[in-house]
Amino acid sequence: MVSGGALRRHLVGAGLAGRVATAREVSLRSYRLFAARDPRFLIGIDPEMAWCQRDVLALMAERCGVSADPACTSGQDVIDPELTVGALDRFAERLGAVARSGGAVLLGTGHPHRLIGFYGALADALSAAGCEVLTPATGRRVDITTRFGLRTYNLDYVRGVALVREAPALRSGGATGVHTHSPLPVRVALAAAAEAGGPLPELVVGDHGWVCGAGQLGFEAIGLADADDPALFVGEAEGRVSVAVPLDDGVRSDYYRPLTRYVLNRACLSQ
């Protein structure tokens, strides 16, 4: 069992919160491009309010703990570990609720190299609690526009967690998956689940476009978000994302294990 105090110390020591690797310049650029409604930074959310860059910065200071000073333009960004722990508590509360109801869940990540273990453990625990862990549209083609042009990927699942792979890698059983912010994979998965006439998820768990894309379509969604991911926090502020947990989403995969233990304990789920 991991206590709240031990978790706070781990978050700061591992760079998950406190001073994080995300550069302040990168965060401010993300806020500016989100405010300009660049689809690469909206990642599936269609904001109802007119968010200027200053509004986004103020929200990120409130929900994430970054500096609210627009004159602070360089150095490493900061995430408040107290906000991380509070959001993890709410995240665990939603997991526990869906476990008690036995509802269907969909898990997906745009950070498979870092977070597949975290989400995989949640999928295992939810399945053991009687939830159906959905895997719709396995192998389905997803065309995503990247900075290198249009790329074709395939939707796949590892330990019940959705991700996308380069199309040849899926056929050959290759790589873990690719990093993506796109909401297209979750749209494909949810459309396939609806077409099949089976259960739809009571809860979607993930990051990036998986959370924003699902939330925009009216599904309850919870997930993890870095200091340069304003879309999830705007979605939370506007009521389309239930919980956005502020933390660095790019550290070593084993650094997330204490978070897994903490969340499962708080959700009263077996590990």
C-alpha cells in the first residue's frame, strides 16, 4: 500500500510532479496553439468557450500548478504534486464506481511505451472485478495526419489497452505501438462498438485523444495529462472530461507503478 505522503515524495523524486521535464516554452506554445484552435492541440475537444492564451494559462495554473506568470517564459515547468494526488483520488473514485456497477470500460493510450503497464494493470483489475474490458475494431485501419504526412496505422490491444501500430508492424507482431495525440483511434473504436450492437463503455480511461475524443462524444472519460496538454483540462473545466490528472506522462514506465498501487488501493480493486 502506498500512502499519500509516500506518493507525493515519489512524484517529486521521479519527476512526475514538482519540476518536470516539460519545457516552459513548450507549454506556452501549446497554450497559444490551443487558443488558436489548432486541431493538433485540441485533440478531439471542441471548446464551447472562447479560450485566449491567458485564459488557458490561468486554467493550467489552477488545475496543474504551472506558473501563472506570463512573463515566465523559459526553464522547466512545474506540476503541483498536491493537485496530482487530489486528481488521482478522483480518478480512483470513478474507477471504483464503474467496478461496483460492473460496467463496460475502454482503455487506450497514445503513450504505449511509457503507460501500457499502468493502464494494463487497471484493465486487469477491472476485469477481475467483473467489468467487460472492450476491444472493438481490433486491426481496423486508422489514417492519421502527422507532421510527416498521412500515415496508416492499425488499432491493436495489449493487455486490454488500445494503441495504434504502424500497419506492417501489426502484421508482423512488431513494436509496442506509436505515440499519438489523435482522437481518431477512439472514434474508430467507439463507432465499431456501436456498429456491433454490443455494450458501449460506461467509462473511457486513457490520455490525449482517447480522453478528449471520447469526452467530446458524450462518454465519461478520465485520464492523465502533462503540463503541455491543455485540452484535457479545458475538457474537464467545460464538463466533458470527468478527471484530468496532472503529471509528466513521459518518464520511465516503472516510475508509474506506485501510482498503480495507490489508485487500485483507493478504488478498492485487487492488484
